[in-house]
Amino acid sequence: MTTSYIKRIEISKLWGKHNIVWDNLNPDVNILVGINGSGKSTLLKIIYAAICRDEKSISNLNFKNARIENQNNWHNIETISRKKKKFTEGDINDLNNEISEDFKLISGVGYENEFIERYEFISTFDVPTNRSKLKSDESPLMLELRNLILQTGTNSFNDYRLSATISPEKAVDVSNRINKLFVRINSLFSNTHKTIEIDATNNIVFRTESDTIQLEQLSSGEKQLLLILFKVFLMDEKPYVLLMDEPEISLHISWQQSLIETIRTLNPNCQLIIATHSPSIFGKGWGDKVTFMEKLFVN
């Protein structure tokens, strides 16, 4: 199955009163701009919950119906309905079953064989699902970054590096892609005179002229930037839908300005849907990709 891109989004009765239509999304970059409280983050959450069939999130989001359309040769239109009703604790299973039944294709083809295969949601406030693993002195961002880079068996950077030893024919490509990533990171970190490398223990560290800097010693903005870059890198240049909610928070202004171009360099095949209120994100040549949240509301 080939991942297709989102082309149209319709949501009825957001917060019980607003109807939204976002038509003709770009296959490359889409920037959703709006003030705080305008609904842009909620819209991204609905999109993500719809394409990954997160029934719990759907039941917790305040809207009536959502329809996400894509079209890429053999992909069909997907309709996802959320029926809202008053229920007691004993009705929860029935409600979940009802929501599950509402995941259906207009054409009648099963959901699992259609729609969007690869997707990612990056939020400024990423929190690990298993809080029990969180050390008292380690932030959620640091834990997620550490897992993304080091943890085996989870599509981590470490797994990607090991794939070169398992499949020697991939070794050159893996090495070239890692070098490309590190060159990009070093360019972004050049103002702080830090360079990234893999040390003798196979850990990622940063070097300065006089010191070695561990990941946990980086600033929150540096960690956030690395989290974005490594997640995009691990897409392996495959078609993806990438949702990002206010990625500018904690990022230096120069990183905000180059963020979209950097992501597109690491994976030119991903569709970006970014919610932001920072002009720096779209100031360098991306103005034609901007959609204002208030213009999506329809009668």
C-alpha cells in the first residue's frame, strides 16, 4: 500500500457549533495560522485521531463528524463519524463499539486496506505514554529523545544504524544518509560551536573544542530540534503525513526560519501540516502555503 496525502478535511459541529472545511491541501507543505484558542491544535488532533483510528481520542474531542479525503490512484474517500450521546459508565463499551463501527469507507472497502499508511504527530509537549519509566530528573522530552535514538526494536536511530550490519547492501546508503543528517545538524548548531558524533560506546554526543556534551545537557530547544530531525530522518524518505503542533516553541528564531526547508531536505516525500502562530516558520518563502484558521469556518 502506498501512503497518499490528505486533500480535504471537513469537520461538523466543532465545540458543538463550528463547521470547518479545508479544501485543496498541498501535497508538500500546509501551514495553519491562527491565534491561541482558534482551534488549530484541536483540528490537528482530530486529523491525527482519524487517520490512526484512535477511538479514545475521538470520543474525547468535541465534534460531531469528521471526513478526511485523500486520493492517490487506488485510495478511496474515508468517512469517520463520532456519534456523541450522554452515557453512563456502564455504556462505555457500547459507545466504543459504536465508534468502531463508524470507521468505514464510502466505497465499502475495509479501512485496514486503504487510507493513510504512514503518519506522525509531533507536538511541543510530547509526553511518553508510560510515565512510570520517567526518572525524577529526566524530562518527558529527554526520555522520548533518548528512546528515539537508542532504544532497540522501536524503529530507533540505533535500529537504523544496525540495519547496515544486517543488510550489507544497504551499508553505503545508511552511511550516506547518516552523514547527510549530521551535516545538517552541525550546520544548525554551528552558532554554538557544537558538532554531533557517535562516540566509542555508540552513544550520540556533541563535541566542542574543549568538552563533550551529553544529550541531557542540551537545552530544551536543542532537544526539541533533535527530536524533530531524528523523527523525520527515520521516515527513511518514504511518503508520510507529518502533523506538527506549534513546533516553534523553544526553537531559536533561526531554526524556526529554516525548519520547513530542513524537514523537506530530510524527507522530500512527506506532507507537512503545521499549526503555528509564528511568522518565522513561514517567513522564508512559504507564504503561499499559509491558511488562516478563521477562513476555514463555514456556515
